[in-house]
Amino acid sequence: MNKKIAIAGLGWLGQPLASRLSNFGYTVKGSVTTVEKATLLQQNGLNAFPLEISEMGIKGEVKVLLENIDCLMIMIPPGLRRNTGADYVLKMVHFLEEIKKASVPKVILVSSTSVYDDSQGKVTENIEPKPDTIAGKQLRQVEELFINTKAFKTTIVRFGGLLGGSRQPARYLAGRNDLNGGNAPVNLIDREDCITILIEIIKQDAFEHIFNGVNPHHPKKSDYYVQKAKELGLEPPTFSEANANEVFKQVDSENFKKVLGYAFKKELL
């Protein structure tokens, strides 16, 4: 059984995941980007170490993080949304070398559904991603780096838009007018399902698989964001007239049911 787990990236998802794993009896340690954050988490009972991965290399306690573990879970934000020119691929090349040196046997790499292009329409894990954006292409390159590595077993989890806790994407669109893509299906997943899925992969030893981490319910963007804004007491957004010829991405999973027997816990609407 995979009892000793390391989580690279104790953030919005990694911290509650670490707590849940600990409650289930796993030995868990993880990383954050600064000594200050690590100290604070240690005071709260999490075994955390400082680790910073950049294009120049790795600083921090990478050897301590990776030593004597059964599984590494990588959920380091790629930092590609802000158009900073970050080279996520180079960062992960550095990290990959350290993972190999440490003889880590199993890895779960958290990726994103942005590896699929909107023009691909409805996709499942059996559809080859054809990313058209710089961010999507980098994410796909990193996936391939890990999938093609023979030194350990890798499972890829491509999460859609994340929500849960204080994170509700409707807040960002509230009150905005004439938005595009009202007919687009939403590709979202609640943090509770993310945590449960990742734990199930470990419990069931479901490695060398790819999972599209998206809720199977896909309400229209206009329906979802208007209803959620109203529930939050915010001004609902408005959407422009739909273009009948538009193609929208809808991400589904065949592997959750087939491999894990997983049924989603959270409803979107």
C-alpha cells in the first residue's frame, strides 16, 4: 500500500488533501515556496518544507521532500495564465531529474483540461490533446515528459475549473455585460471531488492512467453563472447573442467509472 506520500505544492488544494490523507493514516509531507510558509504550516501540524522550482534550478529541501516515499503528488501551479513568459517545461525538467535520483516509484501529476483546444469539441481521455495556446502546449509537453519516463509509474489528472470553499468563479463575472460564449458548457470540478479522486487513485493503486477531472454535468455557461451570481447575492452577468456556428470544448471522463468506479459527490447546480 502507498502509505508515505509527498505533495509538491501545499496550496488551496494541497493543504486540505494533506490533512485528509493524514486522517486516513497516511504519512504526509509537502512543500511550499518559502521558509515562512513552511514554518506556519509546521505550526499547524503539517510536515512542510521550503522548495522553489525555477528555470534556473531548484532551491530548498528537495531531497528531504522526496526521500523514502511511496508516491509523489505534483500540484505546482505552472504560472502560465499571467503571460509572464514562464518556462514550465524547463522547471519540470529540473524537478524530474530530482525525482529520478530519489527513486520515487509512483507519481500523480496534476495537469489541466487546457491541454485540449476549444476547437476539439467533446473530448475524453481517449482523444489526443491538440493544444493551440502556449500554456496548453507547455502543459502537454510536461505530461509527455512524465508519461514517457520509465523510472516510475505516472498517472495524469487533468482538472477543469476549480471551485469550492471561497473560490466561486461566478464572483469574477458578476455584473459584467455582453459576455461571449453563453452557450458553452462549463467544465468545472469541486475541490471535494478533487480530493476524493486523488485519494482513490492512491487507495486503488490506479497508476499509468489519465483522468479528465471534470464534473459530468455541463450546464450552459450563461445558466450556471447567472444562477450562481443570484445565489451569492451578486448582480448576474449578461451574455451576448449566441453564434450558432461556434464550437465549444466539453471535457468528459470515461476512466473515472471504468478504472475507479467513481461517482461524483458535488452537484454544480
